[in-house]
Amino acid sequence: MELRELKSFIAVVEEGGMSAAARRLHVSQSALSQTISSLEREVGVKLLVRSSAGVRPTAAGMTLLGEARALLARYAQTERTMADHTTDGSGVIRLGIPFELPPSVLPGTLSRFAADCPDARIVPRHMATAAQFAALHSDDLDVGLVRERFAGSEFDAILVVRESLGILIASDRAAEVSGPDGISLEALRGMDWVGFPRTHSPAWYDELTAIFCTHGIAFGPSSQDDQELIPAVKLMGVGASAGRAFALAPPDWPHPIPAGISWAPLVGHPLIRRTWAVWPANTHRRDVGHLVAAFEVVDI
């Protein structure tokens, strides 16, 4: 059994249903259902009774619930105890990294950090923003690089990157609508945005779609809730649309752009993607402090 599976099981029991638990864990309902089914196969007994009213634990499920809560509490205590031995800057820092982080951000940061904490080790984890916040809440992540600022006081944050996003668009279409300073949002009216799932970063998604709506831009094919919007999917969505779709990308997008598709800036830079470094406000780890201090704001 994995800790992830136990956390998922606890969430389903506490929320009384798959849908609510999936929202709490920032995963898709189908992915959560697969996790629970896998856990039931591993233990060899039925853990949940499903009905139209939701789910409830079986007798075996109640037993596992108590054991899982105790195990996770002990695991969290062990992590806190071991963290006391890493306050000299020689610990392991689990760092969440979002999709499409600019390649210029980490090299300088890690170089400065290594100079202050030569014995420390960074363990990167590529995760969407919502998944990073969930991992920070459950002590599965020490520092996250996220695309939206947390509203509460549970986490501290500093701005790390500001990116003026442009668009990937069919070259023929770009030639028709481009001006001397790029392409205006108004010129994209009637086109579809090839976007990421809202579950990956709700606040950033809502900010983008609000701007698009005011310019008459539709929401085209998005990735499924449990899938990332990888570069190949972006390029396929744009290339197969016959000029009827576009995707967002920064000017230093490091992926090859095939013939027939072009990158173009947006007039006035209306879409600014921000990335924050966030970490628990109550942490006392010196190595985490050194890593946070090593970031410098990058404007692209």
C-alpha cells in the first residue's frame, strides 16, 4: 500500500463520496476511483459500499480507516522530527515544478542555493498548481512553484517569474491578422483556445477565460482533468484546426515549432503568467529559507 492510496481512501470516507473527495484532492474522479479499486485489490477485501447516496466504509474499511489515520499521523511526525536535523541546510527539499517553467529560472537559483547549502539536495516533482497545493497541505512537498497566489495565511509566497504570453497559431492565419506589434486579442475572435484543464489551476484558468470572454474568444479542446497539456497536444490542436485555434506560449518556449505554425506576441501584452514560490508559513527549516532567498524575479 502507498501513502497516496491511504490518503485517497481517507478523503473518500470523510467526504462521503468520490466527487467531493476528488475535488478535495485536486484529481479527477476517474483517477480517484482507480486508486480506490487498486487499494481494494491490494488488501483483498471490499472497503467501500457504493450507493446513489454516496459511499460508506465496510467493516474492513473502518478498520483500515483507523490504521491509515494512525499511520499517516506517525509519518507526518517522523518528517517533522527529521526536519529538526536539517535546519543546518543539509536536508532534502521536495520542490514542485509546474509545466512550462521557463528554462532560465532554475539554473541560477540552484547555483546560488548550492553555494549556501552544498550538502542539500533538491528533489523535483513536476506537478500542476492544484496538485502542488494539495501536496503542500499534506506535507508531501516543501516548496512549490505555482501559478496562483494562495488566498489564506497558511503559506508564504514570493513572486518568481512574470511571462508575457504570446500565441501559437497557424502561419497562414498569423500572416492575415498580424500587425507591426503582433496580434491583438480582438483578431482572435471566433477562434478556439487550446487550453489546460481548469482543475490544474482554477484561479489562473478563470483569469484567462474572463479575458477571453470579453474578446469573444471561445474555449476549444482542453486536456482531460487528469492529463497535462503537453507541447505535442498544443501543437496538434493548433495544427489540426485549419487556422481556427490557438494556444498560449511564452517567447522563450523551448520546444520545436513545426512548419505551418508560428509563435506571435500579443499586442499590449494582455496575458501575464505569474509564478510564485510558496512554502508553509510555519516552517523553521533553514535550507528552505536559503532556497527561497536564492530566487530572483525573472521577467520574460
